[in-house]
Amino acid sequence: QVQLVESGGGLVQAGGSLRLSCAASVRIFRGNAMGWFRQAPGKTREFVAAISWTGDETFHTDSVKGRYTIYRDIDKRSVYLQMNRLKRGDTAVYYCAGKDGENWRGLYKYWGQGTQVNVAS
């Protein structure tokens, strides 16, 4: 079964923190890179962060560098997005995504259902 299930979204005050979790099926997780995207109202989907299968390469888009951290737990087949110092502009639906191949660059073809993050001022 090909599946990604996100959790951890919610409402937080600006300056606060949230941790998003994504549980992946074996088919998606094993040997593949994983990533997080987000889509704010009226905007296109944005690539936020990614991690290679080996874990030795990560990517964070400029707007979240120093505030967000992607990491994963192989035993739990899960990838996480720790979000600190949240801003109102971080409000969006956050999607977990997977791709074929260990490199985080390239086309992501597996998608979760999304989890809503709302940051209040």
C-alpha cells in the first residue's frame, strides 16, 4: 500500500513551535528521499524542506532556514518537520511527499492529504 499520513498541524501563536509528522508506507519510505511542501491560500505549492534517503543531505528553502528542521526516524518510517519561531506567513496546508530515488532533488510523486497550520498574531 502506498500511503503517507501527516499529523501535527494546528493553531499556534506567532513565535511558537509545531512539529509535523509523516508516517510512510514501506513502499514509499525505503530507499527514497522525502520532503515537505506547503500551499498558502491563493498561492502555488512551495517546496519547503527535503531529506535524502541516507539522511546526509537536507534542503530547506530560504524563508524557513534557521527556523525549520527536517529529520526522520527510519525505525518508525517517519519524517518530521520541526517548525520554530513561526510567523503568520507560515500559515498553509503542509504536505508530506515522497519520491522514487534517494536524492532529494527531482519529482515528488507520492503525496499525503495535508495538514493545516495556522499561525495567529
